[in-house]
Amino acid sequence: MELTRRDFLKLSGAGIGTAALANLGFSVPALAATEPLRISTGKESTTICPYCGTGCGILVRSEKGKIINTEGNPDHPINTGTLCSKGTSLIQVGFVDGKPNKKRLTKPLYRAPGSSSWKEISWEDAITRIARKVKETRDNNWILEDEILDKEGKPTGKKVKCNRTEAIANFGGASLDNEECYLLTKFARSLGIAYLEHQARICHSPSVPGLAGSFGRGAMTNHFIDLKNSDCFLACGSNTSETHPLAFKWMNEAMHREKDPAKLIVVDPRFTRTASKADIYSAIRPGTDIAFCGGIINYAIENNTIDWDYVKVYTNFSFLVNPGYKFNEETGLFSGYNEEKRKYDPVTWSYQMDKIGPDGKPLPDAVPLKDPTFQNPQCVFQLLKKHYSRYTPEMVEKICGISKAKFDEISKTYCATHERGKSGVHLYAMGLTHHTCGTQNIRSFAILQLLLGNIGVPGGGIAALRGESNVQGSTDHALLWHILPGYLAVPNSTTLPDLKTHNETRVKSAGTAFWKNGPKFTVSLLKAFWGDNAKPENEFGYQWLPKVKDGKNYSHIAIFEALYKKEVKGMFCWGQNPCVGGPNSNMEGKALENLDWLVAVDLWETETSAFWKRPDADAGKIDTEVFFLPAASSVEKEGTISNSGRWMQWRYKAVDPPGLARPDAAIISQVMLKLRELYVADKKAPNREAIVNLYWPYGEEPDPNVVLKEINGFTWADKKQVLNFTALKDDGSTACGCWVYSGVYPTEDVYPLTGGNLSKRAENVDPSGLGLFPKWTFAWPVNRRILYNRCSADPAGQPWNKDKNLVQWDGAKWVNNDVADFAFVDATKPDKPPVPPAVSAANPYIMLNFGMGHLFAPGSAFTDGPFPEHYEPVEAPCENSMSKSQNNPVIKIWDSDMDKLAEVGDKNYPIVCMTFRLTEHWQAGQMTRNLPWLAELQPEMLVEMSKDLAKRKGISNGTRVKVKSVRGEVGAVALVTDRVQPMTINGVKTDVVGIPWHFGYTGYSTGGPNGNNYAANQLTPHVGDANTMIPEYKAFLVNIEKA
């Protein structure tokens, strides 16, 4: 059907997404390529959408300092001119009907203790007062040393320097540009802040260990356009068409290709719009993904649908495991469990080695013993087979509520991708991560993908669909307490007390992996932090970094637990809204009342900045000083953001920020400069050297180009940009802010058109036809589009599928369409001769010790076991059918008076509830509830329930109801549909409902009648994943009654 570009944009602005239009028969891609732009007057600039992590391109037209139009960029390879409802509404962030958006705050504001209102304050006054409060809080609550404990946790009488404060917390960063994230991590760590967190902790933190512990890197393996190359999609944990509509565009293309169209399998508690396009759909009980995936693993083994050619050579399939390793099927516990400490000692989660020293430990050059027949009971294959033999179709039905017939259909269809030349991709988002087994959820699908030979191949991989435009970049830059930029280990006062130990530990743990270069990356980071002041004699400033206390958790939940106990005094919040996004949000809101001061940096008044206005608060009794600093939006500044597919894309400035608003980079720098001024004057301040010696050449308004050059890295003496991270040194001669980004900004001669800034590249050419677009922007690492791509070819270097040719050995050399993720030439020799395929075939996963994909995860990669095991959510309607361990045995249960949990099968709360997202809203809501178009499209909080449940409750569609958990209640409108159905779990009828989590009590739309708090997370528990402490938002117990 013909559709003009203008009509298309009208429809998308009305909330009809791109995928929906395509499914209705409209030729959207053709329109994007052929139709003229809607408005051609004024100045044109390009930007990247600030909403989800897809990274869609947008054209911005501005005139006389005002944005007059935004529309999809037809040249952008990801979205080809199309946009979803959120991207279409970008113009309203700044302008509504040609006038400034009234909800934007444009002047600094101050809320005094006990006050019920804001008052305006000057920037100079705000910066000065904030800096003084930071210094006072930091210095008065400084922790100089930690006591060293022995293995039993008892004091040894010895102390070690730690240089940190636990009185200040820092939140946010996923809505900031990469350059701002880098400045923020540098700012926070120089101040000694240990409580450093951002949105990734509560959305995708399990992705990093789940993927890195399986393949070597904690990132999406492929990229969005590559979805078109797939033969089968398994969407379990993702409602792609609604939350990432332009990613679904490429799935839709694969599903409608003329030859061998791809299949779509959707497994979701709700029959979503993604499910409506599926070839196979099944409901699943929230919190049972490991049981489901474990069943498919068992199916693949029992039905011989394993890619044997792949697993034999590219995984640890044949490795022999320590004879002491055991798993107790009755208790559900692995060997090494300490019940008192709720912790594992993973010493038996190791390989049998060929060379053992006198002390019984493997020698440095030892390698794992293997059984090429796969018959040894301690080989990985036999252990895997035994572990998952318990996950029968009957057990899957009992736990998940999926019928045996449906489960068999799903398993047969997806496991067909094991055939040579076929590829399948697993797509997930927060449907998998938001669980106390979130990391192991991801791990289970990683195992399945390895068994099927789906990693490293076009159309395969694991698609970690991130929900914020730069949550990938903010994670890469380590706005999380447990890592340094580039996923380097955070200093620990007990285990990593000095640089020598830090580097030696990294090299030892890396073994054969590329991580053995870690010392080069760490020293270059320290040089970027402290410049000339980072010298060999002072460990390049290592002691100036804050060291975390061994065994202590500093993540989101832990921060609010400490804040509730009045241990945290001050907080920065950069574009994050925990009063809506945080779990047990009534508790988190109450905890904020204990702050001495709060600095909120945002575009809008959020629930967090206005926590003292929440419906149940008494502002007169809240003594927190609050500073609100107005920030620039994505089109009012410039810099890079990184999408889920690791593409770093440059966003250009279109207009100046409104009023007195400033870019986050400027705010960070101005506070830092004022703090430096204060510490220069105070010779007695603790660890002042970390601040006064900080390399901070940015001035009051940092140039993102300058910051990006530092992130890329340069030789210190002459400040010449390095080509990439292979040029970094551990002697202090190079500086690099984030080694995985090194290569994005080499010298100008590499790409003169943009002065060497590869993130600005915009060549829409795809020579391979696989959607790689190698000269469109830059992808980390070193512009590689598909990770682990040695696995796309067989051991002899020939592609498994000649039509999906990434890398190929032609008999004399490698011919590559993508940047090789393996040593294809010998760079140590002058002529750089080609490396024959047998060498790289023995090391296809270069970031893992011994170079093989992990079916069995050795050592301490995971805190809760080398294989995923099903445990019930903390709040569950039934007992665990797999073992006597009801919940993940190593999770932490918090014990404040507001940390309430329902009992197993609690009759007062018999309904399983989960949170979900809407297409028209985004995350905690501040960027959508303040835009009239989107607020009008989805104005109200709702709870989606089955007709069966509604009938039993006497509830009609549209009835106002209360959704209650043991922690709180939320008002909502009943959405009675066929999209959710009661499930039979262990023979018992079990109800499942869902609620969106975007609403609160500020904005054009709060979610209902004014004067109420509609944040869904008032219901959710303060419990987290065993590996990452991500909250369990997707499975908890509630009841529903008429309002």
C-alpha cells in the first residue's frame, strides 16, 4: 500500500509504530529512501534517539534557536527513516506546538530544610554550596583504612589503606553522553565515592557476568541489523515489537523474506504484540526461565540436535572437571556451600590439569585434561547431560505451565538451528534480568546457544536489548561500584591493596586470555586520571583510588538500605529517578528523608528530586536540602552514545539549552573545579592528592572531542592519539580513559573527513550485504560488528554458510568482511604473515582462559554455581519442585522494618505479578510523562488481568482497583483481556497479572487522579540477584480488590 512520508509521520506520531505499519503492508523502508523530507528549511543536524538502546538516527531542523521539526534519518542504516512513538515525539522534549515545553525546568532551584516549595538560586551559589557540602560530608566521614580479616572473617590486627567515603552516593549516567559518563566516573572516584551506581544495576547488570562468564565479554554479541540474517528468533524475556520497535523491523524483514523465512518463537507470560506475530507462542510463569531453557538443553542432548562440529572444537565440552565437583539433586546445592555464610567456595568448580606442582596446584603452563570421547563422567558434556536430565518436559510443564506438546514444538523448532548454515538468535531484556536468578537466566540461554553453534555467526548470538540510549556506554565507563572503566577490576582493600597485586592477579586469572594485557589498560587509565602526577614511584596514583571493603556490597539496594539506616548523608542523582525505578519504592522514598543533601540533575521535576512532595510525606519534617540543576537535552549538546550493539554514535547539537540549563559535562566540571579550589586551600584534608592532582584540563565547558580523545588514548609525552588499545603500555607512557573504546578517535590521517573521529562516520555502505556497515560510526572493540566471529567458520577457516561469510581462509590468507576477533596475522613479525586457521580455531573465545566457550563456568565466574539451576522467586505461589532449596541459596535477605516478604503460597497474596513496559512510555517516565503526545496516548496506570480472574473478583474492564502487596498498594484501572490467562502450576490454578512501571506523581500524566502515587514499584521487594543484586521486579505476589 502506498503511504506518503508525511502520512507515515502522522501515523507514527499518533502512536502506531514502524513494525505495526510494516505488518499492515506499508512499504516504510522504501518511503524512507525515496520521499522528500517533511521540512527542508532551517539548519539540519543529526542526532540519535535518546530513548531505548536501539540507536535510531533522527534529523533535527532548527531555526532561530528553536527546533521546528524532527523525523527519522532516512540514511541511518538501523532505522532507515522510521521511528517509534517515542522517537517521533522527541521534538516535544523542547517544544510543544512551537512553544517551549512548560514542564522543562530552566533555572537552578533550591529546597530548604522543612520547606514545601522550591526557590530559584544562581548557578554560582548552587555550585559553591554543593561543593562545600560535598567536601564537608566527605572529609567528616572519611575511611582511611580497613582492617584485614582472615579467611574466617576474623580480624587479623592488620590494616590497609582504603581511602573512601561511604557517606556520599552517586546515581545515574545512562542518559548522559559517553564523554559525560567518563567525566562523572573520574569525578566520583577522585572523591573516594564507593556508592557509585546507575540505571544499569536495575536493568541489565546481569548481562555483563552472564555473557562475559560464558563468552568473555558482557555485551550483545551481534547487532540490530544482523537480525535480518537469522533463521529463527527465540524471544524469551523480551517484548521486542513494543519495547524495541525498530529492532523488530529487522526481525520482520527476516520473517518475510522470500526464501526460507525466519520463524519467531515467543515465550512470555503475556500475549504481547510480539507474540501476535509469532509462529509459536507460549505463556510461561514469571520466574521460571531456567526451568524452561534447561528443558530445551535437555531436549537438544536427548534428541541429538547439538552442533557437534561446533561444540567439539569451540567449547569446553571435552574438558575434565575436578573430581571434587558435585551437585546434590535433593538439596539443589553445588559442592562448596557454606550454609552459615550463604556462600560457595568454588575451589571444586575447576578443571583437572595436566601439570600439578608440589603444592597440589596447577603449574603456570598447565592446560585442562580432555576426553575426546566425551564418555568420562567428569567431562563437561557428561556433567551437563546429567544436570539437565532432570529438566524433563513433564517438569517444565509442572514448573512453567507450558504443556508438553507446546514445549516439544518450541524445542524442535529452535533446536533446528543446530544444522550447518542455520543460525538462531535469542532476544531478551528485563524479562530475564529482573530476577534473583537473573544472571543465571542469561547463562542458561548462553549454554543453549553454544550447544546449537549459534555464537559468533551472522543471524545468531544473544541479543541483550538494553532499554536506555547509553546504558551500554555508561556501563562501559564503569558508573557501577564493582568495576573500573573497560571492565577492569575495582581496587579492593583486602584482595587488591596495591597496583602490583592488582596487575599480577589480573594476569594470573587471565591465563591465556586477552585479559593478560590488563596491566596496560589499568596503568593507562591511571595515567588518564592523574597525568604527570601518576608515576611509577606512587603506583601511578593507584592508592588515590577508593578501595571497596572486601565482602561488602555497594549496589543500588545496598545504598538505600544504608541510607535507611542514616549511614549515607549526601547524594547526586544524574537523570535517574529511583523513587519510581527503584524496588520497594516506598522504602526508598522514606530513606531519602535521611539525607542531609541531595543534588538532582535533570530536565524535569522528577519524583526523586521532589521526594518531599510525595503523597504520604510530611515536607515540614524533612530536613534534606535539595538542589535541582537544570540539564541540557540530547539535542542541546553533543557527544557520543553507545547502543546495545556497541555502536558509538555522535549526536550533534541543534540548539542551545533553554534558559540557564547546562550540559551535564559542564555541571560536573564546574563542581569539580570548585572542589579543587577548596582542596588546594585545605592542606589537611584526607586524600586531597586525588583531587588536586587530578588531570582535569577541560575548563568550565568541556569539549566532548577533547574528552573522547582522552577516552581513546594517546601517548602522554606528545598527546598523539593511539591507533587502538594494542598500542597501550604499562609503563606510564600512554593514557587511555576506557580501553575498550580505544580506536574510536585515532589520528586525523586515519579518517580525515571527521578529523579522525570515527564516531562521526556516516558512510551508508554495506559491501558484504550482511548489514555490517563498517564505515558507519564505530563499534567497540576496534570496529568489530560481530563478536567471536572466528566461530562463523569451521576449524579450516571455511564459513559454515557461504551466504553468511564473515571471515574466510583462502588457502594463503584471511579474507574478512568483519574485523577479526582472533589473531589473523602475526603482528610480532615485521612482515605480519597470516596466521593459519588451526591456530585461531584453538582459541576462538580470546577473552576466556583456554579460549573455549563455557558450557561449564569454572572458578568464581558465578557466585551461585557453574551450571544454572532453577530456584523459585523469593515470593512464589508454590514450593520448588526441583529441590529442597526454595530460593537461590546465596541471595541476601535484607532485614529492615520495611523489608517485608510474603510467604510461599501466601493466601493473602495469591496472584503472581510482574512489571512491564509500554511502547509510549520509557523507564521511570520523566522523559515521556512530560510530553503531551505520549502522556495522552497512555495516561493511566493499569493492571492487565485475565477474564477468568476478573470474573471471580467481580471486576469489569475499566474498573478502578487496588493492587496490593505486603509492602504497599497502587491504584490502577483494570485492563481485562485474553492476553493473560490463569496457568496450571504443579496441578494448581495460578493467576498472573502485569502492571507497567512508568508512572508516579509528577508530569502531565501521573497515572491517575492527582494526589496519589502510581509507582508500580511500591509493590516490589528489596531483594536482588545473587551475582549483581538486580531487583526481582518480574515475579512477586499481590492481591487485587475494587477501589
